[in-house]
Amino acid sequence: MTLAPAHVAGVGMIRFGKYPADVTLEDMAARAARTALEDAGAGLDAVDGLYVGHVFGGPVAGQRIAAQLGLDGRPVSNHENYCASGATAVREAWVALAAGLHDVALVIGVEKMTDRVAGGVRPDPGDLDAAVGYVMAAGHAMSARRYMADHGATRDQIAAVAVKNHAHSVHNPYAQYQKPIDLQQVLDARPIAEPLGLLDCSPISDGAAAVLLCSPAGLRRLGITASTPRVLGVGLVSGSVQAGLGDPNAEDVSRRAGEQAWELSGVGPDDVDLVEMHDCFTIAEIVRMEGLGLVPRGDGAAWTAAGHTALGGRLPVNPSGGLLSRGHPVGATGAAQVCELTWQLRGDAGGRQVEGARTGLAYCKGGTVNGTDGGSVTTVVMSR
């Protein structure tokens, strides 16, 4: 089954980082949305519906954002799928356009996390997981240990993911961190969960990103005649609550998400020129790339250390800097990945441009269920 592609008419972001308390979730979302509309040369009157991805925004956050923008009265939907929330909102807008419900849909991913952490409320996708010590860092630390044991990977190779992504974000004006780091800094960073240290972990972030999606009729309404990047398909799968002690790096959920992406988009893994990957931890980038079938199983760490996933390499991964360096305001990440793919496919990514990019994939994974891979995974395939 395939649906008609959605055209990306405009995108916009604010820089990810830590914002003061008087900068609200609604403020950030409205800024990103106005930038996307300006990028498309569109006014608010062009928007048929609003799709908002967020996790901690509270009830009817999308409606509050719509009111601040002047879009109140339009159809508004809120999408919570933990880290995949923004990409899930993109998916639902794509489906609505293909169904003919709208011609122009505005998607916003947004999160204000620093206020929650400062107030003592630390985001965690499962209270039961945390109660038994299975916080995210612990789970990914076990993944790293198992990967090193199974495939002979080294701590240095895993740390190379952080070095690479921070090098990429030097060229990204929207990134939370814009300075390079070296391997020794990663290895010497404060321990979090052995073998992972602070620089192996994505930061707490605030931020917003927006995407204006159109059908062909919507493009005509906006007067856009130039070629635009297209969303070819958006996969969405959930993991299984596994029994027993399986391989934590099997990544069955990533394999299925990849298969769905290829089926929906009509492209295959060999067609992909760049990837925006959900690197919430260094090891996550490695095992998820392997799960998608984009890197041979067991070779991901070596690929990174050899430069194959860096700009100029065989398959650049996270030219934006990824979650590790661009930042990770959880509801905004999926929309930010679509912004990055759009700039790459337009040839507008500046110093982080992947030369000749024609097809890109963005992957998000949100949450766990009782220590399993039971969260949601999205795969967005785009082409120019």
C-alpha cells in the first residue's frame, strides 16, 4: 500500500537549548511555525489543519498554540508518542493530505523540558522501569556492553559517534552545541552508566520545529511552482513486550520500521543518501542503523570509527549533529529531522551539506515498555 507523497512547502526551527522560564512552549512553537510559513511564502489563512507533537505540554497544548498563532477554530490534533511524537504528527498530516481532508497542513513539534527537570519532575517513559533501575541510560549501557562482547567493538569506537556528531553540529546554527569535541573528552566525561559517560548521552533540551506540508492542490494555492522535497512515506510500528532474556541489540522493531518505510515509499535501503538517526545515546545510533539494514550487523561501530558515517563518508548519519549535539526536546525531534532532510535535499545545508543528496531517511524511537523494545518507531522517507 502506498499513499500520495506530501510536498514540503516550508520548514522552520528555533535553536535548541535551554530557555528561561518566561519563554513558554507556546512561544517556541509559534516562532517555529511563523518561520515555516515565511519559508513557504504562506500566510496563516492558508493553513487547513494543525498537527502538534509534544510529550510534556499538557492537555490541549496544540489548541493553546493555535490560539497564540491565530489559528484557533481550525482542526487541531495533539500527538504523544514520546520521542516519536513530532514524526507521528508528520505522519498523520501526510495521511490527511493523501486522504483529501486538507491541502495545506502545519506540523509543529515542540517541548519545554528544562522547567520540568528544574522543578524536580524528571521525564521517564515508564515509572515501573525506573523503579527497578531501568532508566534509559542503564538500558543503553547494557546495550553497549552486549555489543562490545558480541562484536569485539571497543569503547573508543562507540565514543566516536559523539565526536562525529559534535563535528557535524559545528555547521548547524540551530544546534544546542556548536563546538567540536575530541575522543579523549568523551572517554574522560563524567560516568553515567558504565561504559557510557555524559557525552554519550543526549541532553535535556527546549525547542520547536515546524513543517508546512501540501498536496499538489495546496502548492497551487500557495503559488509554488518550483520543485519541492517530498515526504514519500512515514512508517510507524511499535515494539513487542518480549519474554525472557533476548538480545537487547536485535532491533526487531527497527527492522520492521525499515521494511514499512521501504514498502510505503517505494525506495530501498540502497537508495538512501543520508540518515537523521535517533542517537539518544551513542550506542543507539550504531544498533539502529544495523537494525534498519543500512549497515551490516556488527559493523556499525567500526563503520563510525572509519569515518563511513561522517560527512563525506559512504552514508552520512546525523549531519545536523543528531540528538547528541543538536539537542533532544523530545516532542520536537521528529519535526527537526524533517527540517534537516528538507534543507539537505534543497542543497541549503551549508557546511554540513551532503553532496548530491537525493533521498534521506529520518528515524525516531520513543519509549520502552517494562524494559523491552515496546515503544514506537517512526521512519520518514523523503526525496527531492
